[in-house]
Amino acid sequence: MSEHGAADQWLGLLLAGAAVLAYLAGLPRLWRRGSAWPLSRLVWWVGGWLCVAVALAGPLAQRAHHDFVAHMATHVLVGMAAPLLLVSAAPVTLLLRVLPAARARPVARARSSPLVAVLTHPLTATLLSVGGLWALYRTGLHAATHADPWWRLVVTAHVLAAGYLFTYAVLGGPDPSPHRAPAAWRAGMSIAAIAAHNVLAKLLYAEPPPGVPTDQAQQAGQLMYYGGAPVELALVVLVCRTWPALSVSLGRGRKPPGRA
């Protein structure tokens, strides 16, 4: 492995480790105040960053440099599984509860800003997430990531960030979501994104990206289609669970998602 290749793996591990430690550091502050925090959220957070770490370092990451099937496995981990787990961990809620009021207010203002409103709209998030994958696999961008390890790290960061934005946008929580779109919008865009993702998987099977052997492209396309199905199913189930929140407007008293 090249020096730059090792460097980007260590950087990925460092970021993942720092994120886990930062989350863990906030929990004792809550406990000292007598505030409870679901253990499941800690599990989701650790699990999400573990997915990222496995995709960036270790045998799978090394194999992904020359094996498109292994590369696709890292995509499923970083672009699909990790975002669902990380969003479920409600990191912004934890941050707002841990920070002193004076420091929490700028964070609250930022999440209510017009820029965040645009980025967390289901349409924008879908274009960034699924559109980025189409650009990666239907242009020469994928080949460029093999020539420059740092470029590969940038693409991986985009896939993770865009996947996070998409998951948060269509779920509308559990973190506070002042710009949460109507349930119909979120459900519709989740279905559209799943359809576009699966069409891309079939296209990879039929027309491999430049430089990718046909047999690897076919196996990777199947992995993308079937391996991503459990995450897609979980996302659909969670989106459907937000529909009863509409009953709040009818006076039935259910607590809407996104207010943890």
C-alpha cells in the first residue's frame, strides 16, 4: 500500500474514533444532571462509525482498491448502513443538551437557517446522495479515485455526508427538524431514491464503468441491489412510522418525531 493510501486510512480511522469519543464524552454530563439517554442511541452511533472504519481500513478497504465488488461493499456500509445508524443516534440532540445555553443557541440558530433548510429538503438531499452515485459510476470519477487516494477520501466523505443528509431529510428526525418536509414529500422522495439506486445497480450489471471487469461489475451490481435492500426496507419502515405524527394536528396527542 502506498504512503498516501495508508495516510487516508489512518485519517478515516482518526475521524471515526474522534466522533465516537466525542459522543461518549457528552453522556457523563447528561448523567450528572440526572438526564437519561437511550443506550440504543449510543449503540447506533458506535455501529455507524464502525461501518465507516471497516470501509476505510482493514482487509475490505485494501481489497476495494482493486476489486469492484469489495468497493461496492464499502459503498453499502458508508453510504447506506452508516447514515441510517448515525441519524438514529440523534447526535444534534445530544449536543444541544450537553452545551451550555449560551453555546447551544448558535447551534439552534444554524439548524434553523435557510441553508440548512435547503440542504435538508428531501429533493436536495436525494439529488446529492443518489445523484452523486450516478456521477461516480457513470463518469470517469470512479477511475480517478484509484489514481489519487486523497480524492478517494473526498468521495467517501461525500457519500457519507450525502447519505446522512438524505436519511435525516426523509425521516425528519429523531434530531430536531425545524424544516421537516410534509410526510408525503418524504415518503415520495424515499421511494424515488430507492428506485434510482436500484436502476443504477442494474445499469452497473449491464454496462460496467470504465476499467471495471464485467464479472466484477455484475457481482457488484447484485451486491448494490440486494445488499442495500435491508437498509432500504428499514428506511421505508421508519418513514412510514412518521405518518401517525400527522394525527397531532387532529388532537390525538402523539408526539411528533424529531423532538427528542
